[in-house]
Amino acid sequence: MILIDGKAVSAQIKQEIAAEVEQIVAAGGKRPHLAAILVGHDGGSETYVSNKVKACEACGFKSSLIRYEADVTEAELLAKVEELNQDADVDGFIVQLPLPKHISEQKVIEAIDYRKDVDGFHPINVGRLAIGLPCYVSATPNGIIELLRRYNIETAGKKCVVLGRSNIVGKPMATLMMQKATPGDATVTVCHSHSRDLKKECQEADIIIAAIGKPNFVTADMVKEGAVVIDVGTTRVPDATKKSGFRLNGDVKFDEVAPKCSFITPVPGGVGPMTIVSLMKNTLLAGKKAIYQ
Ligand code: GUN
């Protein structure tokens, strides 16, 4: 069994990005600039955004954090999105989700200029991904593809089961795995809460990508000997032994599943660090105007 070290791979990629940024700047180019909008004080969102800002520093990017209280109006938020759309110094920006209930996430996502949508959530980027055109790809699925690539994991012709059909992980993950590409070219099945025989689907899978947000959902009896298991789960569960009072728990019952696997990602230290580095890669692409002018 090989433990996939997302932390090490992400550190390596950050170095690669930082080296490229210094070359760009030395040649008289512009330092990439990522802006992030954070609404409210949700613990998870605070951590994610703070990690994104730190990653920007490590990559040599400029970053701006724009904060609002949870009672900000939708109109105020949309006005800021428009301001960032127009700001020539900002190469890309994100609005951290979830947003408070009185704000339409879809409306906000669609208000972002798709050319600055480094999260890859805008329908134009999602649509372009679906038909295999250059676009910003959602960070978590893109990070998983990068791990599969760097560990030389064969995907062509393999049976891949994606657990979960969210817009930001499950759906784009399935799209990427079925894409005519390397990694890709897999036979993909997407399972969700209404799937009839999810366990049997998993038992037949060469690759399982678990993104349902249910701690310890994937157990040893669901996994074929030699399978590749990618765990996207990051549920916070109370843990008195931790300073924060919680720990992150994956969707996979790691201790019993790992011995059966050829490759497996741990939680934490697997997919998580790759998600942030994928956003950094998209920001670099935005800075270089590599996808859109
Ligand atoms: N909330 C959870 N994941 C993400 C992400 O990748 N981007 C944004 N903007 N919000 C999120």
C-alpha cells in the first residue's frame, strides 16, 4: 500500500509556482493577484480562507482579503463582485462558500466574470470543462487529478466510482475522470443517496473517489483488493485531545480500508492540501492570461 502524500506534493508544487512567479516578475511581468471575499465567521471558512492567503504568500502572489459581516446584503456583495470584475489589478477572485441563507450563491457565482473565476464555479467554466475546452477547473477535482498524475496511477480503462454528486466535487470529478486525457479515460459511475446498490458498485471499482461528507462511510467490505482510494471527506468531529477541540474525519474508514489498497489518501494530508494548491495554479494561469485574455 502506498500512502499518497498530498502535503509533500502540494509543497513541491508551491515551490514550482513560486519559481515561475519570480521569473515572471524578473522579466518585468505582473505578480499574480488573488482576492477572496469572506462573509461571516464560519469556522471552516475562516480556516480555508486563511490557508488560501498563506498559500498566496508562499507562491509569491499578491492577495487581498475582503470581509463582510453575515448581515451584508446581496446587493452589497454583488456590487463588490462587480468592482473586482472591473479591477485590472485583480487577476482572479473567489467568494468563499457557503454564504448566509439570504444571499443567492448561484446569483453571486454567475455575477463573477468567468475570466476571473479561479474557483471554476461559473457555468461557462463548468460547461467548457464538460466539453473539454480550456477553462478554470474546480480545485478539489483538479488536485486529485494532479495526485493521480504525480503518482503515475493508471486510470485509462479503469472502473472509477465517484461517491457524491456535488457541483464542486462529484460532478467535475466524474467529468475529469471520463475525459479523453491522461489521467482520465476511465469508465465512471457516480453514486449518490438514491443509488440502488452502492456497495456493489464500490466492490467492482478499481478507483473509488469518496466525496459524500459522511465520516467512515467506506468500509473494508466495500473495497476490492488493490483498489485506489481517494478520500475527499473533511468532516469536523469533536476530539477532546486536540487543541481546536475537533479533528478532520474522512469518508473512508482508513484503518481497515488502507491494507487492501494499492494507493490511498490520508485525512488530513491527502486531498486537502492539493485543493488549495490547485487554486494557486488557477491564479497563476489567471495572472498569465493563459486561458482567457
Ligand atoms: N467552500 C468549500 N470549498 C470551496 C471552494 O473551493 N471555493 C469556495 N469559494 N468556497 C468553498
